[in-house]
Amino acid sequence: MTFPPPTTTAASNGLAVVEATQLKRLIEIAIQLSSTLELKQLLHLVIHSVVELTETEVASILLMDKQTGELHFVAATNETRVHNVVVPLNSIAGWIVLNGKPLILEDVQSDPRFYAGVDDVIGFRTRSLLGVPLMNKGEVIGVLEAINKHHDKPFSEQDAALLMALASQAAVAIENARLFQQSDLIAEILHEFKTPLMTIIAASEMLQQGRLPEETNRQLIGMVYQESGRLSQMTRDFLDWAHLESGRMHLAQENVEIPPLIGDVIQATQAGAAGMNVTITSALPPDTPPLIGDRERLRQVLLNLVTNAIKYNRRGGQVRITVSQQEQELLLSISDSGHGIPAAHLPHLFERFYRVPGNEGIEGSGLGLSISQKIVQEHGGQIEVRSREGEGSTFTCRLPLPA
């Protein structure tokens, strides 16, 4: 079943069938949406509001990537592993985007546009669906879906009217949150760029003066080279953060063997460890099961955690990588024998640009742990940290195993 393009009259007629209690709840949700500027929190609010208003099992949000033209999941109530899964435009959601119209399907499985890839990934079965376009300033930015009406009831005109009204508010709120985060991030980026840029400018001005001792010239050139590399790494981290935060980073869904991945990370960090006289060891069960996810992004997480374990270690210290299985989760732990982290600072470690006092001189963009946390979350997992002052720290990635 399809609906005509929404107009003022159609919207009014649709909302006329909405009960007073639901209309009141819709207004309450709209107020919450308008005051929420954190994108992840906003998406969470939207999908749970969909489930509540339409009385369905699950809900999901798909957004268009303006740069690539791809449609991908950014939120779902039932499964985190669907995040950033790309959906083709010849799918049901793609039809809604291309036509800018709502759509009701009572038997999704028999529809030729049904894309079964997501159901296959999470072991879910989509039976019925109500989807509406997310539109902002006349442009379709994505799709809002209610899936599987409770007790297999058919979706009603009332459900469609509620979801269309919610979608119009959600689209505006999503765009506002994106704009706010971009401006906020730009301000923080400029602040972080200031120190290395000033160092490069000062060293360059001294080099231009000439008649400096050869040793001083070498030191100044080394400073320029070092700070340029720091700026380059910061730029890569900022882009990664922006892509993750906006939902534009698309994670692969591939078979990831853990032993070779850890071997690769150890080899990549050996030079840095040798410079600190730090020893890296690992302990993996012989039957370590594989994960389903993005190998390069998981490698990025482990590289960051192992590199941090080396940087914040004592000279001659130890870094140990251990793997264990706990029910349907794989635990990847990186422990160091460093100075540890004061308890008061543990809750702030994954905030962007946060530095534990006393470590300001250690190089980095201040985004490594934030990026690692978001990558692990996009894989349906979480990062935990345990630390004691004087005894070192342990960061553990808990990642779901395939069903």
C-alpha cells in the first residue's frame, strides 16, 4: 500500500484519526527532539518513539550519504550490528527515498524489493513494514521504518499519520544535530591545531633568518618534520571521528581471524616498543573463534590501544594482549605495567580531546580512544577500562560473536 505525497490537507486528515493521548505524546516527543543536539542520543530517542507510537517490535533509521549517494542504517532498536550497513536503492527503503512517499507492506518477504541482507546478518525476520521518508526543506535525507506490528495486526492510517508527523520533526532535529556537531568539532579542531602550527611557524621563522649553527638548523628541521607528522595524524583522526559521528563510515562485514590480526598489530608496534624497551606478549586460546566485522577498523582499535599501552608505560615495562571467550562475546584485553590512571579520570577517558593531567606532553590527537570506542560500538560491543595507580591499566574490548 502506498500513500499520496504528504500535503497540508492530507496531514490534517491523517492526524484527525489520531487519539488525543497519542497526539499529546507526539507533542512531548517533538519537544524532546528539538532540545536534543547529540546525534546518537537523538537517533535513540526517535527509534524508541517509533516503537511506542506504532506498537511495533522494532524500528530503524536509514540516512542518505550526500557524498556517496548511498543509503545506510544509522540506528535500530533490535541490533547494533546493522549500523552503517549499506542498503541498495532498489530496495524497499530505496523506493521510499526515490519516490518520497510512505509505504505499507503487510507481507515484506514476498515483495521483490525486499533486501534480505540485514535480516541475514542479525538473524531476524521482517514480516510487515511501515516506512516513511525523512524530509528536510523538500529533500529526502533518509527513511524511518516501523517493523512487525504487534500480534501481526495490519498497519493503520493512524499509524501512518503518526509516523509521518514524527518523521517531519525527526528530520529537522537530525539536520540540526549534524550542523551543531560540525561547528562544535571545527572549533575544537582549530584549538588543537594551534599548538603544532605555532611550533612550525616559529621554527620556520628562525630557519629563514639564516646564520644559525648547523646543529640548531637540524633541530629546527626536526621540529618542523615532527609537528607536520603530528598535524597529518590529527587530520586523519578528525576525519575518522567526523565520519563515525555522522554515520558516513561504512563498516565491512567480513570474517576476521583474531590470531593473525593480533600478530599484525604486534609487528606494527614493535619499533615503538623497542624505543621504550617495552616487551609485548600475547596469550590466545588455540581455538579462538573469528569475528564478523571490519578487519581494518578492528586493527585500528587494537593498534591504538597497544600504542597507548607503550606510550604510557614505564621504560622496560610489559604489554600483554590476551583473548578469552565469555558466552557469546570475545574479550580482547590489552594490559600495561605503567603508572595507572587515577580513579577520578576514568569516566572521562573516552571523551574527545580529554587528557589525564600530567600527560599533556605526550603526542596524540586526543581522539584515539573516542574513535576506538565508537568503532567497537558500531560492531555491537563496548570497551571497558580497569586501572590502579602504580599498577598499570587494562583496556578490554567486548565484541559479540556470530550467532
